[in-house]
Amino acid sequence: MGKTAARQPVPARQPVPARRADAERNIAAILEAGTRLLSADPGASVADIAKAAGVGRVTLYGHFPSREALVDAVMDHAVGVADTVLEDSSIDTAPAPEAMAALLRSSWEILDRHRRLFVAADRVMATERMREHHDRPLRRVERLIVRGQRDGDFRTDLPLPWLVTTFFAIIHSAAQEREAGRIASEEVERVLVTTMLSLLTSGVRSRTD
């Protein structure tokens, strides 16, 4: 008789793809629910968000171990969506002051929709962490300011990082003032555009001078 063939080792069981897909769906549902509820009420509880997402609290905490971690993830999600919406080729082609005004209006439209989410984030996150979340959209602002400086439309006597930080500070201060009722909703866009363009163009001579 011939030798019995050696038994082949049984391959290790692979992770169940359905389980990964379920986790991804749960995370997406939690982020969507968190964005929606916190944008309506910055005090929305973790239990409220879990219920709106159709998951249990244990499942939610399995992905986001604390309220801070959840708000951090929701912020990242909301800013990522906003960054996609703000993508516009005119930022690189329209005259810089015109492009800046349009960017401010678009940014405010999105921020106003989610301003209470930013209130929730302010309660649990450091300012520097808030700024980190905005690195992607702020790179677009930096690119526009650099072009405006190169074209002679924007001032060059102040540091570029300071001008970018000022954009961030002004638009978020506007959200806080709007939420507190110290500025009317119909006034915000005009105030933002006037304030930022006054800063950027101060001391710059008109091209017709």
C-alpha cells in the first residue's frame, strides 16, 4: 500500500466580512445621527444619538469610548463633508477678493447649519483640536490668500498664518454671536465679508490708482 497522503493543515478562519460591514454601517449611522442631533441641540445625549442611529449604547461605546471621542469623530465627519461641498474651481480663477467673498458665504452657509455642533465641540474639545479639524479647508483659504498677495489684491505686511487664523477666528466668532442672538442671521454674511476683506485689503492700493 502506498503511503497515506499527509493531511493538509486547516487554514485559519478568516474574519467574517459581514461583521466588518455591520461595524462600518453602525459607525456611519452614528456619525450621521450625531451630526444631525448635535446640530439641533448641543446638549444631545449619547443615549439620544445611539437611539437615533438605531444602535445600543454598548455598540456606540464600542466605537467611541467617550462623549468627547464621539463629538471629535462627528466634527471630523462634518468638516470632511463641508470640505467636499466647498470645493470650487472659481477659488483659483476668480479675482481673489471676489473668491474670498464667495468662500466666506459658502463657509457660513455650512457653518450656520451646524453651528450648534460647534457649540457642543467647544464644550469638550480644546481650541487647538478644533483648529486641527479645519486644517483641510483652511489650506484652501491659505492658497487663496497667497494668490491674492501675489496678484497685489491682498496685503503682505502681516504673516500668512495669522491671516489664515483670523479667517478661522472670525467665522467661528460669527457662529457664537449668531447662537447668542447678538447678531441677526440676515446680517452675518455681510459682516463676515466686510470684516475679512477690510483686513485683507487694508493698505493695498487700488489697481486704478
